[in-house]
Amino acid sequence: MLKRLVFLSFLCCFFVAQSQLQQDFCDQLEAIKTLVKKEHFKPKPVNDSLSAGVYKLFLAQLDNKKRFFTQKDIDLFAKDRLQLDDYIANNDCVFIDKYSNILAERIENAKQIINSFSKSKFDYSGKDTLHFAPEGSYKYLNNNSKTASYWSKRLRYNILFELIEKDSVIENLSLTFKKQEKEIKPKIIQKELCKLEELQNRKGGLSQFVKEAFLNAYVAFHDPNSTFFNATDKTTYVNSLSNDQLSFGIVTSKNDNGDITIAHITPGSPAFINGDFDTNDVIKSLQANNVVLETYCVSIEDIVAFINDENHKTITFKIKKQNGTVKDIELTKIKTKIEDNTVTGYLLKDRANVGYISINNFYSDFESPNGLGVANDVAKELYKLQKENIDALILDLRFNGGGSMKEAADLSGMFINRGPLSIIKYANGETFTIKDMNRGSLFMKPIVILINGFSASASEFFAAAMQDYNRAIILGSPTHGKASAQLILPLDEDLQLGFSKLTVEKFYRITGQSHQSVGVIPDIILPNLYDNFKTEERFSSYALDNDSIKPVLKYSRLKALPLENLIVKNKIRVKDNSAFDAVKSLNKLIIANYFELETEYPLTLQNVHIKMSAYHSQWELFSDSIENHSYSIAVSNTISTNEVLNYNEAQKDVNESILNNIQKDIYISEAHHILIDLLNLNITN
């Protein structure tokens, strides 16, 4: 009788907990619906159109490669396709459990299937066929037999791939294949199981992942830059755009055995000061506030989330050293400079003395409204470069995904003599012109700005402003095409339900035109490895439309740059440059073998080897052309940087690597050539 009472008590507590979780999700969904309607730049009505769109995005987040759900599951889910808006309107959240439960079953089923292969012998005779198709054409599997076939082929292909990567000589592989296959098979199976357990072990559990995926789908239906954040997501995002953060100074990675290891220790951080941490140490567990996270088969994202959790100011790291000893080390976070969020100036010398600054993102001090960020850091480096008498400047915004619009405006103001920079449009249709109010500029000499398809948002703001004023030559490939700004807003006053990063305004060029879903088009376009990868915003579902507004009528645009002359010289150089030819060839190779690959062949060692060898030989041929290209530019540090390096031995190797990478970068080299051409034309603005 006592056991029965205890059991009933347990069930009661379990259902109360489940009921509370269900209510929390309902509260989140209601709050995010209200917030989007009130704050989003262009909120959409909660109707069948929203239901269908959210349904599609939701399924893609749960199973984007269509390897878990079966067609039977999708037929069951399809009943919700035009009902989600009704569930939301009626505050009916029970529907979410169906997706959580079935996904959990399918992942567990996949684990059982994969485990079963441990006891069976794989067939590499060619009886089975490997099929490759573009991701957009994937179909859901019809039944468990098809699911088992999928995992069997995937594992066999991965085994062959690993063996060929280790030894590409087919004669050697054929002689020792049985022995090597027997040795590597358990490792490949365990690695695949570990990936599935990462899904199961994610922070908050699989059920929480499914709920947050739905909240994400709801806001993403309004535009691809709006998203739901839990508290840890929000902290991680804000930290990525700050110039410093509360940190332990540990960067993690995952080794081939699935262990979480220390990849880097930030100088001056708690881990660095402690002295007991080394790169390649294995992190066995993390403990904070009586919560323990065992790290095996846990994703890097969950490790980062645990470390960045605002409540985890002190963590005990269980570390396994290279010699096998295990230590428990307690660390407390301190304010640490984010290494990626720094800028350094370099000198490029070849017929002209050119300064070079790479800006990774538009970071800022978000804790202070007047905080100093990237613009201030660039000003400092520019001052050092000007002391070295530079004739021109290269600003590198490639792969800069954006950040603080205030910093982008401040940076723009450094290079023009007062005037409008951009036009902001709010949800109510009102507009506001962002202006640089300061007379004069810090640098009057020629500038080239490097951009590519991953330059977005604040990067585009800056590049567009410089282009509209004829202040710089924009070089590279069209940018991402994001002309919107987001705010992180809480779902509730108590900050218990989470946050949403919502698009609240669009920004336009002072010409009235928008680069939304179009990008900033360079004055001079160069071949790019990522051309036609379809990563730009216009290829995202529900991207905001491109439109235009009334332009700013008065601003002091500088005289036109001699672009026609410069383009002629550029085309001659690019045509004669084998490295740019190799970039174009590599681009076509990647597209053909990844994005558009549609082929099938019998599953044998020989066939996989033929396909891999053909790809690798072409890759090596083209990449060698880029790597072995002759470079005439001498790259060096400023006097100021060299003085700092004299007292920092640890940074000298890193610095040498940076100097080498700059020297071998064909885009920086071409930017330098264009500036020499411009200087030779004796053009001054």
C-alpha cells in the first residue's frame, strides 16, 4: 500500500511538472504573438497563411535533412498545417507534445537501428546503390525498412570516406580493407550515435528544443532575422557583439573521439591566470550551482550555453590532462577582452605605402549608451598608420555580419565631412535621417573597402554610405542584402519567458534606394569562391521586400571616382591572374559536387575512391594555384604593434600567421593594385 501511495505521489508530481511546462509554453507563445504584433516592422495576421508558413519552417527546424520523420508522420502532422493559427488564437498548446514525442521516438529508433549494425557484417559488393541529390529534393522515408537502409548506407559511406581520407592509395586500401574496416566500424557507429545523443541531451531536453523551434518558426515567418532567444542565447548573442565580456577565457572544440577539448586559452583570462589549463586538455564535466553537465556526447553549442549562462559565474571544470591525471579546477568569470572583436592596423608596401585594417564585426560596449567600440578602435589604429605616412587605406569587411548601427554611423562619420548617412523607416511609416554632425574627417586619402556575400547589415550601412559619397571604392562581390535593424525585447517584465530579437525598422541609402534582398553592389566585382552558393538574404524564406523611399535631397557628394579607368586595369590583371582563375574553377567544383550533385553509383570501395580522388585532385590543383601564386607586397606591423609584441611572446606566432595570410590574400593584393592605379592618376577628393 505504501509503495502504491509513493508511486501515485510520484505520478502526481510528474503530471504537475508537465502541466507547468505546458503552461510555460502557452505563456511564451501568447507573449511572442503579442510582442510581434506590437513591435515588428511588418507584423502578419494570424491566419491560415501564417499557419502554413510556420508549419513549414517548424518541420524544417526539427528535421531539415528528412532523416528522422517518416512520410506517415508527415501525413499525421499535415492535419495541423492550417490549424496552427486556431491553436494559437485559442491558447491551445497541447499540439506541441505530438511533435516532441514522435521526434523522440524517431531518434531513439535511429539509435537502435545504428546499434544493430554493430553485430552485422556490412556489404560493400555494390549490391546497394548510393544516391546523391541536392538538399532541396530530399524526401521523407516511407517506412522503417527505408530508414534502416538509409542509416546502413550512410554508415558504410562514412567508413569508406574515413579510410580513403587516411590512405588514398587504392592498392593499399584493397589489401588491408577487411582489417581496417573492422577497426574503424565501431568508431564510426559510436560517432553517429553520439550525434543523436547530442540531440537528446541538449540543454532543456528534446521537448524544450521542439518548443523553442516552434517559437523560432513563428517569428521567422515574419522575416529571417527575427528569432526567439532563451536567456543563454541572448547572453551569447550580446557577448558576440561586445568588445569585452564576463568570461573564463576558454574556447572549446571536439576531437575525433567525441571529447570536448580546450582549443584556445585567451591571454589575461581566468583560465590563463590560473595556469592549470592547457590546450588539448579534455573537459570531462562542468559544475555550477549544483548542476553538473557531463560532456560526452554533448554538443559544443550546449557547452557554450552552459559556460555563458549568466547564473554560472563560477564553474568547476573537471579536466583530464594529457598525462591522464584528472583535476577539478574552480574558475570565476572576469571581464575579458574578446580577441575576435579587436582591430589592428598593418602596412602593405609595394610602390605605395597602404594601411590595412580588417573589421570582423561592429562590436560595441552595450552596457553604456556612449560606450566605445569598433569605431574608436579603428580611429586609434588609423592614427598609428598615419604616423607611418600611409598613402591610402584598405578596410576589409568580408565576412563581417554586422552589429551596432551606432558604430557603423560613427565609423562612417570618420571619413566624410558632416552630412546624412542613412534613412531609417519605422513600422508606422515615419522616417528619420541618421546624420554625421561632426565637421572634418580623420582621413582624406583614397580608400578601398573589401566586401563579399557575408558582409551584412551594419557592414552594408557603412559600405553604402561610403559609396553614396564617392568616398571609397567598393571592391569584391555583392553583399548579403540585409537592410533591417533588430532589437532584443523581453517577452515579459520578469524576464522569465525569454526574449525575441525582432526586426523593428528598415534602413535605406540616402539616395532613397534600399539594398534589402539586393545587397550593396561593388564598384569593381571580383570572382569569389562563394558565388552562386545562394547564402544571401534573398534566398531566405520570408525575406523582406526591396523597396525605395523619398531620398535626401541635399548632401555634399564628392566628385566621381575614375571607375571606368580602374575597371579596365582591374580586368586585365584578373584575366592574367591564375589565382583568380583557380577561384572560379573551385567555385564551379564545389557547386557541382555539393549544391547541384545528382548522381548514383554502386556502393563499393572502388567507386567511392574514384569519386573522392577525382574531387580531391581537382581541389588540390586549383588550391595550389592560389597558394603558390607569387606576391610582391611586403606586409609589416606598425611600430606600435611591434612594441607591444616585444612584451608578448605568445602573440608573436599568431602575428606571423596574420602577416602571412594578408600577404597571400589575392583580394587584398588586388585592392592594393587598385589604390596604386588611383594614386598614379593623381585623383584627390
